[in-house]
Amino acid sequence: MIERVSITPDAIQVVERLRAHYGPLLFHQSGGCCDGSAPMCFTRDELIIGDQDVLLGYVHDCPFYMAADQFEVWKHTHLLLDITPGRGASFSLEIPLGLRFVIKSRCFTTGEITQLTPVVCGIPDKRE
């Protein structure tokens, strides 16, 4: 199966640092409020996952969600979670570090589309 979301080694280092400080984390791809469309990192108990959120997959054992209506636009796109210097204007946990998570994307090939990992709507991740 082809994963819909992945993570760079630099972003893994930041996730490990945040996890050591905050505990279990999750990501949600913001739909455009406040900081444009940006990946946002939260503690697992900080964001309530609703019926209209889609679980795209996992990045370094962290669930990665997106709103269902946004997923309809992005469903043919691979998301690569990366990190960059600079302060974003969001509520994401990495912001006080002077860093921000960013998404690099590309369209799936025709062959990849037939092998994509299925998504699940509205089911919160139960991993600890």
C-alpha cells in the first residue's frame, strides 16, 4: 500500500523533541483559518476529532488528520511533513521553538492511486 502522508528526518527530530515534552501528539492539516493551510501539531487530548475528520495515516507514530471536505480536494496528493525555521501564526506546538511544520506535496501517479492506503472518517486514534 502507498502511504498518503510521510515525514522528513528533520521533522522526526522535532516530533521527538515535542513528544518528550508534551507526550502523545497528533497532526491536523489546517484548512486555511489563521495560518492558511498548514499542518498543526497538538497533544492527543487537545483536539477533538469529529465525524468530518479523515485519518490519512501516521507520521512517526502520530495520527495525521484532515477535514473530509478538504480531503476531497487533496485526495490525489501525497503529503510530506517537513520543518522549516520561522514562526508560523498558528497554535501548533512547535511555534515556540522558532520553527514551523510545512507540507510539501505532489500528485500521486496513476499507478499509485490504485494502491493507496484507505482512509477512515471520524474515528479518533486510540494509540498511546
